[in-house]
Amino acid sequence: MGVIKYLSDTTINRIAAGEVVERPASVVKELVENSIDSGAMKVDITLEKSGKNLIIVSDNGCGMSAEDLETAIERHTTSKLNENDIMNINTFGFRGEALPSIASVSRMRIVTKSKLHDQAYEINVHGGIKTKINSLPQLQLTGTKIEVRDLFFATPARLKFLRSDRTEYIVCYDVVKRLAISYPHIAFSLVHDDKTILKLKASSQLSFDDARKSRISEILSKNFIDNAISIGIERDELSITGFVSVPTYNKASAEDQLLFVNNRPVKDKLLMTAIRLAYQGVLARERYPIVVIFISVAPHFVDVNVHPTKSEVRFHDSSLVRGIIISAIKQALLNTSQLVSSIAASDANKYMKPQYDTGTSENLELSKGIKNIQQFPLQELVNNFSKDVNVNFKSEFQDVQVNNLVSDNEQQKIESTTENIKSFSAFNQLGRNIESNQHMSILDDDKTKDDIIARNIATNEKVDVNKQENIQKLNDSFCNNFGDSYQLPLGLACAQFHGNYILAQTVDSLIIVDQHAAHERITYENLRSQFQAGQIIRQRLLMPQVVILPDIVRVEKLCDKMQEILALGMGFERCGDVQVKVFEMPAILQSVDIEAVVNDVADYLLTTDDHILLADMVEKILQSYSCYHSIRSGRILTIAEMNSLLRQIETTPFSGQCNHGRPTYVRFELKDIEKLFGRR
């Protein structure tokens, strides 16, 4: 008797189930995809204990006849494929493995009614053993209902590999979420342990694009749509559309990077890599953008028969697809490079709600403090400053007289502080001619533009700032003239906060700018454009600087990439086991900490692969350069410097975020600020 034997059909199905049915989510995926292929316009999913105990998927699709029902649970049977279509697949299913594989490891019941028949039919399959088909005399709606109970009861060893109920539920939800986004014209519902999780109506009255956008908003939240950029590009037989988040709207995981190829949800390494490369340099490390990308290609251009789960695909020209995705996302980010994620008043309200006296000891103390402030002899203090001192803010914009500010013993300080007071006045600074360039060297101020703006909003009106109505009049005049003359996205600087943040005002919002982060991005983009044009200007050091590195490995890494680093403007040579002599640096990096830069570059090369792409290395080194060259936190800026920085932000690509992906500025809408104070 021979040793090699034929396996039984039940055993074969259970082996196949190991590839197709990994967890409850695999069952949900296969059954919902079958419903979509059947032409259903409504799909309902019910789970118990994350699908381990029960999975029910019902639809209003075409249904099946008794003959088709019996055939459907046999291996490699399908209505979706013929021998000539293997490279031209337009449906989810085509292998004919899902139903028999699921039935072999569970207790399955199928009830179906075809629109071509008056009779409904039922079949039960327990662990791969099927019963006879029963006809159901009672009235049944057209469609199919499949119940899967006690998943893996026939293969209990598989149960040990399942994760917690919560984890399995999250994976099931992710499957439904992706399919629901892909088919917005189909209604979906998801119920888990008697709790309705999703109830999505079919968007039949909207265009397909609007329906898809509405469905994305329902599932991923309106915040994503508000902070997303639409993309669209066509090339030959390839079309890419969708939405990608601005870099500052990101997450700690890639779970919301949703990719679809011909409406099929996929998790493809090639596509994920393309997204990562597109966001390189504008996103923080270990942060991920939120993207929803739809790729449409001719069926013969892509092979979906790579894996039994069909979650991976293979393109005939993968480099073309990757290049187009990178190009589409980069262009979208570049066109809206000043965008940052929005800040809603409702979010700010969590931290800025006014406190009310509720009778607690804490609030009683607070109310006492408020009363003490109200009783403070402010007028008496003001009267102590007995001598009137006129401080004239001479400018084209205004001539304001400020009275009763200081006493006799403060007079001597007036002369030394007047210029600082002038510099701190945003209105005065707009029209004041810049007398010295000593503070402007780090910002390369565009004086012409600022002068034009100043003249456009100039007025000779004198205003008494002690009168509230005049302050309001001054503000209204500023806003009206500002709007009529020159639209500045980031407005005009008003003050500096904690030596690190610039406060700027537009017609309808308050802008808070992180000066270091913003200038870091400006410097980086300047360096990158110089490098791409082959125009990084190198400057020889008057005295070469010897840098001692921690070990010989770092020195060798630097020397291996010497030519590439030289192209970035840093010239050096080895002068010892752990020493290098730096004799050239990029001219733009004046007074930079050379030792820190060299160590940063060496550390980066040490932690990366020897075969690292030159482009990646360039990005990292230029980022290191720009970080050390940028305005430091705590640096006090004049109003002129602040406005110069704002103007440069407005004209710099990707200036909405720094090189590490953090926002360079945030915008508070006036209406949202008014909500914080109960004015709306």
C-alpha cells in the first residue's frame, strides 16, 4: 500500500481556510465583498463577541437559486470568472475559496432568495459537512443572509492565536470602514454586541465624488476633510484621486492611510512607501499622515491574484505608480504649503473656560482674589505718576500722545526706552522707515514690500488712546485699510510672547508663530533650492576647526560619504583616529556651531544603512544645518524683524510646518475667540 494518500475534501478545505480565514475580520471581509459583488445596495453586519461567537452578513443583492446555493459552498466554484478573464478581473471574488473555507471551520447557515424565483432556500454546513437544502415557504426578501457561528470550533488550536475581543473588533471595524468608503452608494450598518456602531445611508442623490467625500467625512470625521487637500492626476491608463492631510494633521499610526486599487482596499508596501517619501521633510518622525487615495487602472495593468486575501497587488509598472503618487501628493502639499491644521474654539474651550463661583472652597478663594483686584487702588497708583510726559510715536500711521505714564524719578529712563516703545508699537512700525539693518541680517527683510504696505494703510489722524471709542476707531481703520490695500495671509506683527512666539493680527484672526520653527523651515528651503540648483556657496574658514568625534566608527562613516557631504557645502579631512578638520562650511551658515553640526551628521550616518539613498542623506544633513542656523528660542525680535519673518513664511514652500513636522504657526479665528468669551 502506498504511503502517499489523497486528502479528504474536509481536510483540504481546513488547510485552505488557514490562508483565507485568519481571524473574524477575514470572514467579514469575504462575506461583505460577496454582497457587493451581488449588486447589493444595502449590507448589514452583526457581530457577537467581536465575531468569535457570531457573524451575520445580510444584503439585498441578486440572491441564489437552489442549484447555485449547493454549488457555491464547493471549492473553486464561482460565477465571477471564466478562463479568459484571469488577467481582467473586475470583481472582489474570483477564486471560489471563501465560502467553503469558512464553512469548514464554523457552523454556517445560508438563507437566500433570487429575484427570479418565488421560493427562498436554506442550507446548513457544520465543520464542512453540509445538510440538504430546505425550501422556506414563508415570504423572504430578495438577497442573501449568511450566519457564521462558533468560528474555528472545528480547529480549536486556531483560537489560541486570536487576539483580545477589542483587538479583533477593531480589525473587523477597519474592514467595514474601508469597504464603506470605497462604495458610498451602498448603505452599510454595523452592530456589535447589540450596539449600533455604523449606520451609513446610501448617497444616491449626490454625484459619486460628492458621495465619496460625504462618506469619508462620516467615517473619518469632518475634521479630516477640513484639514485635507484633494489630489487628482491622470497619466495614460492610470488615475489617482483622493484626499491627503496637511502635514500638521497626523497620527501616531498608519491605520488611517486608506488605499484603494480599482475600489479594492489594499495594504501595499509600495504604496505606503510612496506616501512616506511624499511627506519626507514635512512630517515628524514616527508620525503618519491621514490619506484616502483611490487608484484606477485598467484591470490588465494590475495583478490582484498575489495573495489569497487579495490585500496585496502587483503593478506592471510599479515605479510609474510610485512616481505619480509622490508627484501628486508633493504638488498638492506645495500648492497649499502654508496650510496648518485648524484649531476649533470647542477644543480651546476645554482649557479656557471661565471659572464661576460654585460655593467650593477653591472657587471661594478665587472669588475673593477677584474682589481684591477690583478693590486695588489703581487710580491712586496712577495719580502718583505726577508729571505728564509726552511720548510721540511719529509715523505715517498715527501720532499718539500718551500721558501720565511716569513720575519725576522715571524721567531719565524715558530717553533710553522711547526707541524700544516705538519698536513695540505695531501700528507705528508699519510706517516707520527702517533706520538700521543691524537687526535684519538674519531675516533678509524685503523692505520694499513693507514700505508699500505701510504707505497703503497710512493716516495722519491723531488718536487719544485713553478713550475707548478712539481705540475702536483706530482698530476699524486699520482693518478696513488693511483689507483694501494688501492681503497678508499672516497679517502684521503685534508683539512677541515669551521670546519665542510672534503674535500677529489679520482682519479676522489671531496668528501665533513659533519663530524658531518658522525660520528653520525658511532656511531649509533656501538650502535645498541652492543644492538642487548646484549653487550652495561654500566659504573657507579663516581658521580650520578640529572636531573630535566619540569614536573611530563615526569618523569612518564621515569619510565614506566625504564627496556627498562636500556637495552640501561642508569640506573636511581626516586628521587623526577620531578627529576631522573642517575647513569649509556653507556661506549661509554664519556663526553656526560647527562641532554640533559635524556630530549630528556623523550620528545620522551611524544609525542608517550603508546603502542609504543620497536624497535621504541630503534631507537629513540640510535639516541639521537649518536647525543650528535658525533663530533660537528666547531671541528678542523687533517688530520689523517679526514682520519680515511673516512675509518670508508667506512665500516659502511648506512653511506651515517645520522640518520635524510640527506646526510653525496656528490660527485662531476671531469668531472662535469670541465664543471663548461668550460673545457668540
